[in-house]
Amino acid sequence: MSKLGDLGARLHRGEVGYDFIGNRRIWYGISILITITAIVALAVRGLNMGIEFQGGAVFTTPKTDVSVSQAQHYAEMASGHDALVQQLGSGSLRIQVGGLDTEKSDQVRAELAKDLNVPETKIAAEIVGPSWGDQIATKAWTGLAVFMILVVIYLAIAFEWRMAVAALIALIHDLTITVGIYSLVGFEVTVGTVIGLLTILGYSLYDTVVVFDSLKEQTKGITKQTRWTYSDVANRSINSTLVRSINTTVVALLPVAGLLFIGGGFLGAGMLNDISLSLFVGLAAGAYSSIFIATPLVADLKEREPAMQALRKRVMAKRAAAAAKGESLDDLADDAADLGAEPAVVGQRGRRGRTERRG
């Protein structure tokens, strides 16, 4: 077995683990800092909206020896607006200029034909109105709202409302960070970006649901024992699924990283950046939030319940008694066992400990 596989097995059995819940204030602080940075970036820099949302013209030239930087300079001089130039695989250029109407686009095409030394009839011009982008944005917002409502309803039924609230907060956290990164990097927001943002919604919830399912199974009958608090079991649930979350996230990030850094960066296929950046940031943020945000939030909400507060008092009293006698928790019988009830089983470690006592 590999070292990573052995570590995963030990984490699942509860032999080793990291106190994610105990350090939750650190993770909350980091997330708040990142979220504030994203919001400030959006307020100060805004988003670099693509031509689909602001309207304008797209010019496609035949093969030319003019460089991308020169073509961008020519387009900006002819139009008086900022231009985005991308080199296509055939050696032709795709020039986007925002804020142009039909009459102005004809003038710009004539100027580009003269500057690029190509026939004007060989330059294809396409006018894009901002209303089309508005329709796409409206449908995207509608889809996002419907998705969140359905997710909250499903999680509240399948698990409980506290988990639904925590998952919703984690999802908003992931979307805010992703949009903030777009603002900081300055990548153009296109229809591909919207598709990427909608795609990461499911990925952001995947690891969260896995941890929640483990937590739900391990907390059945938790109030019948006095060895573990709800936060203890939540921490064990994170550790038992940690390696699985890391493996699935890395496998998902590798092809997206290839699109972003190799296709978009090294090979210069800028159109790949539109969707790959949103996928890359969203996948990473989703894995982070499922471990450091969603589950600690559930633990905080559950610990406010009277039953869980009473359980914590019993657990703390039992641990204090064990420490005073110099004994381990395995040497003390559960209250449920003392009363003749069937002891609750919480995690693998609880089963192993009781088997040894019976022997």
C-alpha cells in the first residue's frame, strides 16, 4: 500500500487526525479575509466584461504577418476604444472592439484593411448587441437562484436544515472568491465564463455532501454515549474523507490546469481562459470550503442545541474524572452501558474500544 493510501486508511480508522474543528476560527478568519479582498476588488476594479455583454463588433481577418500587439494598436487607433486581439490557429486575427454600431464598424473595418494590408472584403465583421448579453446574464442569475433553492430543499430533507444552511454559505463563498479572482486577474468575462461558474456549482457541493453523509452516519445515537461531542465526531468525519477529497480534487484540477496554463498561457489560446479559470478556482475553493467552512459551520450550529450542550457537559465531566484518576477514556464505562442500554457506536474507534473491554 502506498504512503498516501496508508495515511488515508489510518485517517478513516481514527488512528491519526488533524483538529479542523478546533481551529475553525483560523479558517473563518482566512475565508473572511479572502472574501473581503474579492469584494473590494469587484468594487474598485470591476469585471472586464466581454463584448457579448457590452456590445460591439468582432472582426475576423485573413492570414496576416501583423503581430497581435500591432493589430491591437491599429484597432484602438481606428475605433477609439479598447480592443482585444486573439491570434487564431490559421494565422488570422480575431479583433473585438466594444461600443461600436454598424456605421462605426464599417469605418473601423476600412481602416483595419488599410493598416493590415488586406482586402476589406476579406475582413468579416459581426455586430453584437448588448441585449443578447443581458439575456444570457438574466438566465444565468435565474438558473443560479433556482439551483440554490433546490439544493437547500434537498439537503434539508436528506440531512437537516443546518447542513443546508452551511452548504449554501459555502457555495456563496466559492462563487464570491471565483468572481473576485476574475476581477483581480482582469480576464475577460464571456459566455464561457458564465458556463464555467454554473458548472462549478455541482463540484463545489460534491465534497461537502460526502462529508455530510459521513457525519450523518457517525452521529446516529450520539446522545447515548459520553465519549465524543458532536464537534469531535464532525472532526473525525472530515479526517475520514480527507484523502478522498484531496484525490478527487487533484484529479479534477489536472485537466483544467492543462487548459488554463498550457492551452491558455503557453500556447496562447486565450479563449480557453474564459472557462478554465472559473473551473480551476471554483474546484479549489469548493474543496477548501467543504473541509474548512461547511462542516465547522454545521458543528457550530449543532453545538447550540440543548441536547448537544448537555452531551458536551457529560463528556467534559467524564474526561475530567478520567484525568483525575489517571485513567484513559477506554477504562470508563459509558452511561448508557451502566443503565443497561445498548451503547451508541460513534466511528470506528468507538467499536474497537468496546470490543477490547468485552474481551
